[in-house]
Amino acid sequence: MNNRLDDFQAYRSRMNKRILEIGNRGIKRFFNLDTMAYKDGALDTKTKEMLGLVASMVLRCNDCIDYHVLGCVDAGCSDAELSEVFNVALVVGGSIVIPHLRHAVESLDLYKGNAQPENE
Amino acid sequence: MNNRLDDFQAYRSRMNKRILEIGNRGIKRFFNLDTMAYKDGALDTKTKEMLGLVASMVLRCNDCIDYHVLGCVDAGCSDAELSEVFNVALVVGGSIVIPHLRHAVESLDLYKGNAQPENE
Amino acid sequence: MNNRLDDFQAYRSRMNKRILEIGNRGIKRFFNLDTMAYKDGALDTKTKEMLGLVASMVLRCNDCIDYHVLGCVDAGCSDAELSEVFNVALVVGGSIVIPHLRHAVESLDLYKGNAQPENE
Amino acid sequence: MNNRLDDFQAYRSRMNKRILEIGNRGIKRFFNLDTMAYKDGALDTKTKEMLGLVASMVLRCNDCIDYHVLGCVDAGCSDAELSEVFNVALVVGGSIVIPHLRHAVESLDLYKGNAQPENE
Amino acid sequence: MNNRLDDFQAYRSRMNKRILEIGNRGIKRFFNLDTMAYKDGALDTKTKEMLGLVASMVLRCNDCIDYHVLGCVDAGCSDAELSEVFNVALVVGGSIVIPHLRHAVESLDLYKGNAQPENE
Amino acid sequence: MNNRLDDFQAYRSRMNKRILEIGNRGIKRFFNLDTMAYKDGALDTKTKEMLGLVASMVLRCNDCIDYHVLGCVDAGCSDAELSEVFNVALVVGGSIVIPHLRHAVESLDLYKGNAQPENE
């Protein structure tokens, strides 16, 4: 039942808690801004999660990709919609994005139960 | 009447034509892929232009920002929607994005006629 | 008497004012966080401005470099100290930083009146 | 006998197949463009693989580095030639490239059988 | 007793030795420049290690972060000082830095014995 | 007769001289390493200039692109060879490279006298 997404989420929760314990006010406020940026507003959460995903892919951050792939699925993105986000990321960012596209597709499969968990 | 957006568009057209004259097949095909990536599909052009804009902002490319700011306005993005795209870009990309946020807002003002053209 | 630093500061002030007029709460708060990050704390402003400068140089953002070169001088950095910040940026970021090192040194000269203003 | 290069190649094949199953036409075409870019033309494959390697190193993508290190060896690059590609990458990209230089040299050793496989 | 910092240091030493065996003069000299950049000068090692850390964080290189977190602790940085370096990195580099902030804080805890070693 | 390449070369010479006057030993040595990296060795200057060009394009640095476009032409690269370097840069780096491809092609035209100088 356990896979790398569960490990990532556990690590993420544990370390975010640890970071907030440090007590730096600027860091705390930044974390709040980050959370608020994806709330429904003039744009809905689904659109904002797709914005977060494409930004994470062109900046090539796997942990950020995982976070927003899950956010996109939870906000109701279809596979066809996600594939078009992936395509924009690939065209804008180039072949250097391909390893992160592999990661994104694997995360999507793991989250939706399409694939057996395998170590990367 | 003339401003830096007009100069950019003229330069862009002239040089893209020049690039395609080179006759490299890979480059031509890439230009086609780039154009197709923003066409209506599972996601509409408006959403895809916002994806292109946020990617351009976090990668900090002013010419790409101009291209997608205009695309977003043409596709019907409201100012409130654009401000939320800007906010996601700022939070994901950090203060290093601020000079490009200034550029994006100035381009938006120039395109919508909110501002007198001024040299940057 | 006028030089590109004056132009930059005027443009920066005008556009930051314009950005805050947009009224996006996340963007406003981000601007506050950015300002606060360089205030005296466990580290003094001088050290933090040097941190901002080296980060701006390796991320290759000329506007950010100008902002922090001026901040470093105002906070009392000597030329010898600045040259060591430049060296760390160059070693960490590589030759791709060199055009920005030229920009930084020119900005420093302009700000300290060591050089006649010239168009870049 | 098994090492991280074998794991990478198996993962790469499996996930590329999975990506193409998604059926997004833009992504498929991009993959074709990527393959074609390294074929013999005005420049031979050996030169193009070195171009791909230096680009991968300065953009700091380990999977891309592995792909092109193997491509360079297969195309006939000598160790002396590869060390000069590494040096250009290091000078252009700076010390931030060093962890990826370690990865590249380890991959080279693994591929040529110079080293015992070890977990990184 | 063993944790990922020990593994990193062993790997780093082994591969740096291997890289220098290659005998490329440019690479050797670059490694010397890199070492010298953090020696006491107009700025002391403590300040320079903080410069190296913030640069590594905004460029998002975990191995470089580990190297400079340890250097900062060894040079006498307090936790409060390090948290302000982290905050500057976060504000300059944005949320894309957060996974590397988690890594930096975990490395700090491991090095200072505040945490039980856990696999990331 | 004057164009932006001449301006760039004059600015580059003036500021490099100014940087070396600062007298920082690390910076001086870095400039030497940078020069040496493109000298004939196991790979010839022509190949190394192409490596420098593709690295400059994917890192999106116009001044570095100009430097290496001129170096490539001087080392004997044909237009067909340069177009394949451009294509590798475009595929690896994505559409974000396109503005820099326009710059590179314009620089090439200016240097070879194919185009009338125009302000960008």
C-alpha cells in the first residue's frame, strides 16, 4: 500500500512542522502566502493548481510537481487536461523537462492506483 | 502611438521569418509545436495562455511574458485573473520575479492603453 | 548628472506603486516580506544585503543586482568586501555570471561617482 | 552486475512508453524532435552528443547527463575529449555543476566498467 | 551512527579524488579557486559560508547546501543566524526553494545531533 | 557601420579591464580559466566554441551568446553547422530559448554583414 508518494507526504509534513518550530516570522508568513495562492478567487483552485504544476515542471522540482499533481487531481483535472499541462511544460521548458515528465506521470499513476508502486 | 510592444512585435516577426529562412527542419517543427500548444483542446486557449504566462514569469523571460500577456488579454482574461497569475508566479519564483512582474504590468498597461508609453 | 541607476530607481518606484494599486493581497504581503528580509536581526542589514547580492548575481538578475549593490554600499560594505562577494558569485555561478559582474561593477562605479555615466 | 545505469535505463524505457500511451500529439512530436536532434547532419552525432552533454551539465540534470555520457561514449568520445567537455561545463556553469560532474564521472566509470557499482 | 551526511561526505571525497585523477588542468584549478573563495579575507569564512549557502539554496542544489550548512555551523553560525539566511533564500528564490529548505533543516539537525537519522 | 556588436565589444573590453583593476586574485584566475577553456586541446577550438554557444543558449545569456557566435564564426563554423547547434539548444532548452535564438541569428547576420544594423 505504501509508495513514494506516501513517503514524500510524511517527510513533507514532518519537516514543515520542524521548519515552523524554528520560529522565523518571515518563513512562517511565506508558508501562509504559499497556501493562500492556490485558494479559490478570481481563478478557481483547479486553474491555480495547473499554474502551480506547469511552473514546477519548467523549474524542474520533483517535490513541487508531486504536490501539484495531487492538487490537480483533487481539484478535478482530467487526464486529458493534465496531458495538455504536461505538453505546455515540455514545449516551454524543453527536453530537460522530460525526466520530470516521467516523474509526474509516475506520480499520477501512483496516486490514481493505475500502477504498482515501484522504486524509482 | 508607437511603444515597446509594437517594436517587440515587429522585431519578433522579422526575426522569426529570418529564422525559418535558415531552413533547419527541426527548428521549423519546433515552431509548429510551440504554436499548437496553445490551441483549444481539453483546456481552452485562455487557460493555456495563463499557463504560458506563469511559466514565462518563473523562468524570467520578458519577451515570452509580453507574448503571453497579450495572448491572455486577447483570450479574455480579466485584470483580477491576471493579478492571480502574477501572484502564483511571485510566490513560486520569489522576489527575483519582481522585475519581470513590473515588466508584465507595464506591458498590460501599454496593451490596454492604460498608460502613456515610456521608455523603460 | 542623470544615469541608468536614476532611471532604474524612477522606473522601479513608479511600477511598484502601480503594482500595489492592483490590490492583490498576496502580492502586497509578498512585497512586505521582501522588505523585512533585509532588516537588522540576528544578522545585520550589511550581511543580509550581501546575501541578497550574491543570490541576485547567481540568479543573474541585473535589476536585483543594482538594488543590492546600492544596499551594500549604503550599509557600509567596502570595495574589498564587495569584490569578495563578486568572487563567490563568480565561482558558484560560473562564467555565465560575468556579464552580470560587469553590470555590478559599473553600477558600483556609477553610484560612487567613480565613473562618467555611459550608455551600456 | 546490476548498477544505477541499468536501473535508469529500465525506468526510462518503461516511463517513456507510458508517456506515449497518453496519446498527446504534441508530446509525441516533441519526443521525435528530441531524437532527431542528435542524428548525423552538418554536425556528426559525436559532436551533437557533446553539445547535449554540456547543455545537460550546465542545466544540472543528472538523468540527461547519463543519457548523453552514454551517447558520447557510444559515438567514440575519448576520455580526454570528455574531460574537456566537463571543463567547459564547469567553467560556464560554476561550482554548482560540481555535484553533477561527480555524477557524470561516476556514470562514465560505471559504463566503461572502471568502477564497482556502488549506491550513490 | 551513520546517516546521509556521512554517506554524502564519503561519496564526495571518493569522487573528487577520482575527478582529480583525470588530470584535466582546468578542472584542477577550478577546484582550487572554489576552495580559496571561502577563506578568510576582507570577509571572514563565516560570512562567506553564508554567502555560499544562500547561493546554493536559490540555485537549488542539495549537495551544495549540505556542504555549506556544515561550513556555516563549523564557522560558528547560530541557529538564529541560519534561519535568517534561510529566510533570505526563501524570499529571493520563492516556494520552489521549500524542498531545499526542508533538506537544509534536516541536514542541520543531523549534523548537530538534534534528530535521529531517517531516510529521506 | 557601427552596430550593437561593436558596442558590446567596446563595453565588454572596458568593463573587463575595470574588473581586473579591482585586484581580486580569485576573479583574475577565473578569467584565465575561462579563456583557457576554449583553446585547442583534445577538442579543437571550433568544437569548444560550439559547446560554449549551446551552453550560453540554454542558460539564456545574450552577451555570452554573442561572444560564442563570433567565436564559432571565427573558428570556421558554417551556417549549416550553426543551425544545428541552434536546434540542439532549442530542443534541450525549449521555447524559452526562442528570444535568444532570435538574438543569436541577428548577431550572426550582423557579424557576417548579411543584415543592416537595426536597433533591437
